Amino acid sequence: MRPQHKQAIVALFLLGIMAMTVVFIYAGTVNISKLLMKKRTGVRVDNTLTEAAEVLETSVTDDFQHISDDVYSLMLLKVRSEEGESVEALNTGKKSAFYKQYIERIDSVYGVSGNSLAAVLNPFLPEDENGRMRVSGDPGPEMVLEYDEAECKITSCYIKDVVIQYLIGDAVAGEKTVTLNIGSSDVAFIDESLNFYDYSLVSMKGIYITGPTSSFVGSMYAGTHEFEEGREAEVNYGEKDPYGGINFLTTQAAVFGDSIITTGDINIKGAFVVFGSEDDKISIYANTINDIENYPSKTEFTVNGDSFLRDGSTEFTDEEHYDEMIKLINGTSEMISGISSHYSSDEDRSYSGKYSKIISNEDITLTSDFSGVIITSKNVIIESGCNIEGLIIAGDRIYVYGNNNIVSNREIVRAMVEEESAAPSDATVSGNSIRVSDYIKDLSDRGVMILQ
């Protein structure tokens, strides 16, 4: 064999080895890439399933709450027709009737098991752009509801053995088994006076009133705030620790209502204020009432009713009413702190209600007359010369600048709540509810029904 032939054979042999090596390397790289892709897909699927389980639990809990609200609404019609019945009688007679109807409704929807209950849960699962999810019906989930008839209370409620599967095409790429904890529940009919229907102003951090004259008809509530949150404009009112409360500065004001409640002080500086009247007595709950002179304006106030002050100057009686109202207001404070968008029915062409409503995470300034409900997590500023009828709830402060008539109107609030009950329950702005009843329903005379 000629030398050049041998060299050609060797070259071909070496080329073959190199080609095989490239193939092996390529195949190995492909396998590694597939493994990495599979691993990344697995992590994504696991995360998606975890998020889906959270969405499913929240959605089912909300559905249970809607069912309870529907049952309560039907019972409300009967309760209203039984005037004169005591709260104690309602809580013994109506509670058991409520739970009977509530459990029957829950059982009619969620009392099935296996594939049937899976079909009920499936619509609550979120969509995914890379695949789809389902609740497996083999063997399928099961609802557990334990009710203590003697205590008249649901002690436990959950859906177990919920297998959420993630499918790519027809193949199951992953699954997760969870228990949906709906929680226990409690229901109570509350005293007619423990609601927001007869309130005109509710401020979580203080009410500040000045200007020539103002008239207030309806109960009022004002909370307190930390020293660091103080504002320069509030210094003149004379407030001191605790900061906030209800403050009158160089004004003439008349306040009528069932009760004035503040966790702070009532400060009256250079002002003339009348609380209640001979015919309509008022109850005042506060730490103290500070009478602050302000030359040349004289400070003077009159209370036609009872003052329950924690400073020891009067006996703090009827503390149960005070404590219950504070508890309910604190619950509302937590709810409105989560408002993250702005809605005004005046800007909503689809809104056909008779009264205006604003639910917002912004300061609200009123410069003209208003009839309706305002709920904001921030401040409400009422400029001079406004006539207000309805309810205002502010997560921060309320400022009233005089020549105002501010009147509560339970019929406005009631009409708005009933109007919402007949409207679609999924009305939202940026995912946030625009229903007044979602923020004050636990304080209405409907009672309290909370899943905990």
C-alpha cells in the first residue's frame, strides 16, 4: 500500500472519531438541556400549584361568605317584622334557624364528594398560559363540617383531599394535595344602636371642627393617632396626649345624636358647643372633656344627657356598649385600610343609584352639597358651606370648616346596602370591591356573620 493511501486511511479514521465525539458531546448537551428544562418546568409547576391552592381556598371561603350573606338577607326580612323582640331572644331563636338554613345551603352545593365536588371546585382555579389545572375526581375531595348544636356554632369546616393537577396537553406534569380551611363561623344579632346607620361622621384618627357655625345630627366617632403623626394645622386645636379625638376651635356648634364616642379627648377651645337637647338626650364616651380658654373667644359647652369619662370625673357606666362599638369600628378600620383604588359613582356612567358613593384610597374634599356614603382610607375635608346627608368614614381624619349642616340618614345607607344586594356581587375597580356593604355590613342591624 502506498504511503499516501495509508495517510488517507488514517485521516479518515481520525475524522470518524472526531465526528463520533461531536455526536456524543451534542447528545450529552441535549440531554443536559432537557434535564435543566424539565427541572425548571417542575419548579414552575410546583409554584403555580401552590398559588392555585391559595386562590382556591380564598375563593371558596368567599363563596361561603356570600351564601351566609344571602341567608342573612332573607332572615332580615323576618327579623324586621318582629319588632319589639329583644336581642337576647334573637340570638337564641334566630341563631339556630340561621345555622339550619346556612348548613342546608352549604350542603346542597359542597355536600357532594368525589368527582361531583371536584366539578364544583374547578371553576375557582386560576388560568395558566402554559397549561391548565383541574381538581382530580379520583377519588376526589370531601367536605367536613362540624356543628355544635348545643353551642349553636360551627366549630370546624374544611375540604380535605383536594388534589390539584397541572396538565400540559393531556399529560399530568405535577400535582399537589391540599386541605381548604374554610374556618369556623359565628353569627350574632346586635343591638340596634350598635351600627353605622345612625352615624354621620366616623374618623379613625380624629375630627377637627372650626369656622363660624356648624350643626351635626347623628352619632359621631373619633379615634386617636400617634404624636409623630401630628400636623402643624392641628396644634391650634389644643389637643394633647392622647392626640386626635374630637376638637372644636373658635366655632359655634350643635351636636345631636344617640352617642358621641372617642377613644381620646373632646377638646373645646374658644368655642360654644351644645351636645344633645332637652328632648333628645345624648351619651358621651371619652377620656375627658377639655375646656380650653382662647382669648378673646370664650369657651362654653353644655351636655344634655350623660357623660361617661375615663378621667374619673364621672362614672364610666354602660361600658359594654362602648367596648362593643370600639370592637366593631376597629374591624372596619382594618377593612378600609386595604382600599387601594378610587371609585366615585358620580364618575360611573353605569351607576343608576339614587345616592352618591365614594370608596377611595385618596383624600376626599367636599366643596358642595353631598348625599350618600363616603368611605376612604385617607382624610375627608369638608369645606365651608356644605350640606351633607348620609355617612362619612375616614381612615385618617375629618376636617370640618364651618357653616355646615351634617346629618346622618339611615334610609340613605339602608337604601344603598339593599341596592347593592340586588346588583352583581363582582363589581370591582382594579380588583377592589366598590360595595359600601362590604365595609359596613358587620355594623348594620343585620348582625354579624364572620368566617374566622
